[in-house]
Amino acid sequence: MREMSQSDYIKDIAKYGLENDQEKLLSALNEFIDYSKKSKKTNFAIQLQSILKESIREQKISTLTKVGTESYFNRIEDRETGDLILEKLTSDYKLENIIADNNVSQNLNHFIEEHHKSDVLKKFGLPIANKLLLHGPSGCGKTLASYVVAGELKKMMVVVNLGAIVSSKLGETSKNLSKIFRKAASEDCIIFIDEFDSLGKIRDYSQDHGEMKRVVNTILQLFDYLPQSSIVIAATNQKEMLDDALLRRFDFSIGFNLPTEKEIKQLISLTLKNGNFTFDNKTKANALIKKSLGLSYFSIQKTLVTAIKRSLFAIENPELTLNAKINTSIWENLIETEKKSMNI
């Protein structure tokens, strides 16, 4: 029997799909998922599995459903959580893709290691860290760190729509949180909540302190009953806004800082690693690295990439160019503009 190639699987899937042969289609899809895993296309396989799982679930509840049955409640839950999720994604990012200080890198590595070696921890009855708080200035790598965790652990990540979860209606925010945790935990994935401090600002909606306390208590309960194979990652620019009881529930609390001169150099090296672009003036580029101090990783990379594009467009026939020089004067102007816009 000859070995199947990717194109063979795709042809089978197309054939059975057009013939509406559900049994053979599902079999071909599952074989293709296994093939993708063996071919080290893990993220693609995870996405296919998610699509397949969601499709099967929808088919089960597409017919008339008896009120009170499990299918009935699944149907309601799917409809109600649709607006609460911004997106589901997988990631190819690894630890080497993030530039950060040693504390950040080491703690991310320790957190990831606990999940890679969960069998060892279970054997000795030790808990697995699954609640991660990322805090620090905007643009310093918190969201990227969540992608790194998802990529290293090969888990689907559910990005929460915090705007839809927080409600002015009494008790509605707690209900929304419960829905999203229940759904995400059942899919054994990562829940990512950005701007986590917003959950402590419900008083802005003219609600009393009691409602804010109820939301915090709900989060504490959800944290306590979160399966250890599932993960919640919360990110905030304002750690001081969070309730002390909430802070204590996180297994890891990792602080992100603005880049040092050394880290800016590492960021530039990572950005230019393909070797297609070099600076037209290395001495001036080194001076601009010092001038970039005070900006975030995001701002520095944004100005550098913009400078690369503008330098490339200034060349005649850029589509024929294999290597190009980055105009450091353009980059300098962009850095100055960025610092002015941020009052630095």
C-alpha cells in the first residue's frame, strides 16, 4: 500500500464532501489530522481538530432538541458565548521569539515546563501552575508572551472579548465570565484576558461596591475550579488596580519592563535576522539605539520596520533588490516623532 501524500488526503476530503459521504469524510479528515501531526504541522492539525469538533457539535444540535437535555444547554451556551470571544487562534511563536529580561524569560520557561512535565507533577501529587498574570507597560511583550505559551504548549487560545463580558446590568458580568470559563475549560485550551484590570473598574458603570465584589468572588471561584490542563492568562498595564485576593490566586506573576540598551540591540537583531537589510551608518544606528531608550519594544520595532519600508521604496526598482540599506535619518525622525507622541 503506497504512502498517502497531502494532496491525496485533500482529494479524498473533496471527493467524500462532494459525495456527501459523512462517514468517509470524517475518516479522511481524522487521517489527515494524524498525517499533519506526523509532518510536524501541529498548529494546522489543532485548527482542523477544532473545526471538526465544532462542526460535529453543531450537527448534533441542528435538529429539534428536547428542552432540558445536554444538547439543549450546549446549544444555548454556544449561542450565548459567541459575542464573548474575540477569536480562537493557534500560535507558532516560541521562547526564542520574545526579547525580554532574564526574569521574564526564566518564569515563562518554568511555567511552560510544568505543563510539559505534568505527568511528573501528578505522580507526586503536586499542582500544575495554570494561572498566569502578565503586567507592565503597554507594548512590552505581554500579548506576545501569551502567544509564546500557546505556541510552546501547542494549545488553542481563546481571546476573551472583555468589552462584551463587562455589563452594566446587575450580575450580568459574573454570568458572562462563568459562560466563557465553562466553554473554554471544556475545550482544554488557554483563556486570554487582556486589560484584566477593567474587571476592577465596574464602578465606572454607576454600580455599587457590592457588584464589584461579586465579580471578584466569581473570578476567584472560576480560578479555583479551573481544570489543571486548562490555562488562564491575564494581562494588565495596571496591576495596582487588581484586588489582593485575585493577585494571590495567580501561580505566576511576571512583570514586563521597557527595554534596556542590550534588549533593544537584541530586538533589532531579531528584526533584521534574515539579512536582507543593514544600516547605512552603523555609528549613527548605535546612537539611535540609545535614543530609543524609554520607548516600548512595540514602538521601537514599529519605527524600525517603517524605516525599512520607506528606505526600500526610495530605491529604484525595489522589487529587483535582494539587499537594501536602512536610511538611519528616516529612522531617527520616526523615533523622535514616536517619543513626542508619547510625551517622552
